[in-house]
Amino acid sequence: MRLTADLWVSAYLTRLRLADIAVYVVAKGDPTAGAVIVKSATLDGRARAFQRSFDLQSGARVWVVLADGPEAEVDAVLRRQRDRDRDLWVIEVEDRQGRTLLDEPGLSE
């Protein structure tokens, strides 16, 4: 059984806040089936955006880099994605070390 998007986002926000990592919901998408993009801003003018995908070899769900570079360029990519998909969630994580916790159990699957 798959989690709804809003339940996954809620759990993700809680995990980040428990780790004292600043996080914001930039765009709220469809609560049941919206895709989620996580933007990681390192507060030095750079950012990286991650989206869920499938590993073709294993069939597992994985987080892959959608955009990486100057924050303004990453934001432009996210705006274009959001213009194409109004059901899309955009979560922004702000951490100088670039921590997103996306590789932790329960978030990576």
C-alpha cells in the first residue's frame, strides 16, 4: 500500500524538524497522489532538487537529482515543473551541510 502524498510530506517534515533542519512547504500539491520534489538549499547561493524515480535495474524507488547549481536556476526549473504539474508538491530544506534525510529508512523507499 502506498502512502498518500500529504501523509508522506507530513512524516518527512516531522523527521526534518526533529533533526533541527529548517523545512518549508513551498507548493502544496494533490493530497493523495501528487508527486514530491525536495529542494535542498545550502544557504550559499547553491541548491539541488530531487525527485522520485525508479531504478531500472532493481525496480526500487530512488531519489534522483532533477537540478543542481545556482539557486536561482534550480528555482527556475521548479517553477517550470510546477507550471506543468499543478499537483506537484515542492518542499524546501535549508541546511548548510546539505542534509535532506532522503537516504534514511522510510524516506528512501
